[in-house]
Amino acid sequence: MATYLMAIDAGTGSVRAVIFDDMGRQVGCGQREWSHHEDTRYPGSMNFDWTANWKLVCACINEALVKTGVSPEAIAAISTTCMREGIVLYDAAGNEIWACANVDSRSGDEVGELKCISPELEKELYLESGQTFALSALPRLLWVKNKEPEIYKKTARIGMFNDWLIYRLSGVLAVEPSNGSTTGIFNLKTRVWDKSIARRCGLRDDIFPDVVECGVPVAKVSQNAAAETGLAEGTPLVVGGGDSQLATIGVGVVDINEAAIFGGSFWQYEFNTGSGKPSPKCDIRVNCHALPSLWQYEALAFNPGLVMRWYRDGFCQEEKRLAKVNGSDPYAIMDREAAKIPAGSYGMICAFSDVMNYIAWRHAAPTFSNFELNPEKFNKFSFYRAIMENTALVTLGHINLVQQAIGEKPSVVVFAGGAAKSGLWPQILADVLGISVRIPEVKEASALGAALIAGIGVGIYRDIKETARKLVKIEREILPNAENHKVYVQAYKSWQSAYTAYLQLSDERVTKYMWSAPGL
């Protein structure tokens, strides 16, 4: 009987159950969109509905089995991955009692409270954990303590969403370092909870479950979960990890000084390092990798995928109509037209996400500027290209940040995620960065990384680095255009100067931030 592996991938906008064969080939997938609702009492909140969302997970698993015709008994192992930062709180009986998704920002008051403990506290904790208050669990737990004291009293354990998936399948909860470190309550060097961080922030230190490294089998599918999902009871469950960390495995970026860029709703620049030493400027995030010997410098661009969706839906109705008639993708039509626009979009400057500044993270109001009232040059396709160029310029800034911190930059990057499917965006990225961009065959890489980890856990594979290098295939390599790169070197300088002015307007509250960290 053929052998298969399943990955359950809980992203920001959807959850998927993906089945792979033991050669890393995707066999089929079940997917459901989900959303995380704001509690109107608490602006910026992003609640996670564990009851409704578990039903969606079950539906995905069942759909994947039915669509592929794979026997549940043929699934050799399952692992899980998810958006980082989202947390789940459990009571002593093991029931979920509170949960929030990744960019929940309701805890502004609590960030202020933490900064009142000591103006230097955030920097001190960053140098130990690699995290600031922007996305960590610390202000969120303090929010629960202040605003939901009964829930806080009942809290017995804390976990992440990938751990929650295994918990729901088995009743076993084990946090792993790659996602657990995003709480800001981990010591980067030891890769385990640092309870002293919780105590220094006025929080309890008795809610932290055991830490297990990625790739370790910890449980089996329970009888109840088998009945709900269609899986076979007793199927091994292997500890997974955060989506970006597993995605680097899924694209074969498994060694020191290798880098990947993942383009989706957010764009992540991930740079592998053998040291978890944070940046003295506190400007870059540092996470544990899913591989025990590695850490990652990470820089995030906010909302490129969402900006593209907004632009398509708001301004490209004709392209959507044509795509529906032709059975094509509206983005493909837009790409072809935008490719006719010269590099630099005739000097137009577009501002959405800023280069990351983790200790004071905020983004100016969305802006297009420096365009003329000339429809031959400045039309919807030049604006569309400017959005692509803006994201690539931010990525250049992120590569520069890491280089300034540790003196290293990649000579080539792997580019995956939804944006890598574009016929134009990868070329713009190569031209802006001035280095080769490699596109893997499997562009949605987090699930593949989880599947490979599952295979390691049950002995199908022996070495994760060797396996990733063997199974990950590069579809194409894109070389930079030297003339375009010269244009973008100057465009980056202009963009930096303009963004400084745009951000000042938002700092002065003349315009509204696109996003700002709690407490800023």
C-alpha cells in the first residue's frame, strides 16, 4: 500500500488539509476559508472561534480524504503548521476558554502598562527573546488579566494554534520552539519557556506546558477525532511548527545564510542563522527555526496580498470580467499589461508597508504620489505595477536590515507563496534586489514542510536537510535585469525619503496609520 503524509495548515485566512506522497508530491487538498471576528467592545481584537473553526478543520480533513481516495489507514503520519502569534488558553479540565488570532491589537493599554514597569523593559526582553510587545503574547495575557480576570484565574495552560490542532486530534498539548518563541516568553538560546519573563511582566508563571522540538511524535489520533474527521484512530501525530519556519524547509532553505521570501497576505523575509543573537537596534524579529540547530532573522511587510486583492476588486472590474469569460486569472491579465510599464512606474511612489522597525512598528497611511494627470502613462496598470515595486523595495530594505545586524546577505533567494505565481512580480523582485530569484515547484510551502516533518517523525525520512534538498524542485530561476536594477537603486532612495515624510504625517495624526503596534 502506498504511503502518504498529511499536513494541516491553519493560515490567517483559511485552513487546509493537504495530502502528500512520500516523494513530496501533493496528492490533494481540502480547504475552508475562515475569519476572525472583532469584539465590538474592544477595537483591534481578533477573536478565534475554536468551536466553529474545529468543524472547518474536520471538514477539510474529510474533504481531502474523499477527493483523493486515499485510505485513512494509508496516512503514515500527520503534522501541523499555522500562522504564528495566535494563542489559546485552556482551563484545568482542558477546555479552551480564550483565543486570539495573529495580529490582534486590542492590548494598547497593557503595552503602556508594561512600559511603565521600566522604559527599558521591552528592549531587555527583546535581547533575551527576540520579540517586542508588537506581536508577543505578553500584552495579550496582561489584557486577559485586566479585562477578563475570571478567565485569567481559570487559565491552566497556554498553547499556539498548531499545538491546538494536535490537541484537538489527540488530547495531548505540547508547545514547540518555532511558534512558541513568538510569544516573547521563550529564551532564544535554550529554546524553552523563560518563566522569569512572565514574572517581570506581572504575569503568572504556572501556565506553560512542556516544550517538544519539531519532528517528534507525541500522540495518536483519538477515537473521537477519528469519528469527526474520517482519519484512522491511532494515526501518529508529529509536532509541527510555525508556518514560515516550516515553509523554509518546504522550499529547501535549510542551511545557515540561506534565505527565502514568502509572498502572501504578508511578505516574510527569512534568513537562516546558526546564532539566535538579536539585533542591537531591536529592529528585526528573531525566532527559533523548526530545525534545532537554526534560528531565523525575520522581517515582515504588511498586507501586500491584501493590497493586491483590494486593488483588483476596487479598480479592475473589466479584467475580472475578461478572466471569467476566458477562464483565466484577472491577475494574469493585469500582469501582462503592467509588464509594458517601464521599471520605476514613471517615477510614481507608492507607500503601504514600511521597512520593519520592530521596537516602534507602524506604517504610514496608504499613499500614491508623484504621478501626473497623463492617462497614457499613469493608468490602472502603472498603479498596479507601483504596488508590486513598493513591496519589492520593502523587501530590499529588509535584506539591508539583516545585513546591517549580522553582516550577511544572500546571493540568491527562494521566492514562494501566492505572489510567486505571478508572471511579473518575481522579475520585479529580482530586478530590485539585484540577485537571482528561484521559484520552487511547490509554492505553498508550509504544508510541504509540515509533511516532511511528519515523515521524519515516523522514520520515513532520516535527515530533514537531506530530504528537503532531494525532494524540493526548483521550477525556474529568474536573473535580474541590470538596467532595471540601476533604476530601482535610485527609486529606493526616493521611496525612503518619501516614506519618512508620510510616516511623519501619521505620527502627527494628520493621517491614519495603515497599522501600528499596540501602545504606539
